[in-house]
Amino acid sequence: MERSNLQKAALIQTRKELADTEATFEDQLKGLEEKIKVSHKVLLQRVAKKEKRNL
């Protein structure tokens, strides 16, 4: 009986750790997506600026 309780506790802890890892991963992914959006915007601005100069 005690072993079963220990296994349940270990499983609960593992699930919590997985949830924390997933949340961290989601946060990192959101951060990377934001960096990509900013980089894309900057590149578009640079292209527009060069095109304007070439006119």
C-alpha cells in the first residue's frame, strides 16, 4: 500500500514537472515568435528604404 502511494506521489510530481516544462517551452516559443516578427518588420523597413533610395 505504501509503495502504491509513493508511486502515485512520484507520478503527480512528474506530471507537475512536465507541465512546468511545457509552460517554459511555450514562453520561449512566444519570445522567439516575437523576435521573428520584429526582425521581419525591420527587414521590410530596410527594403522599403533601399527601394525609395533607388527611385
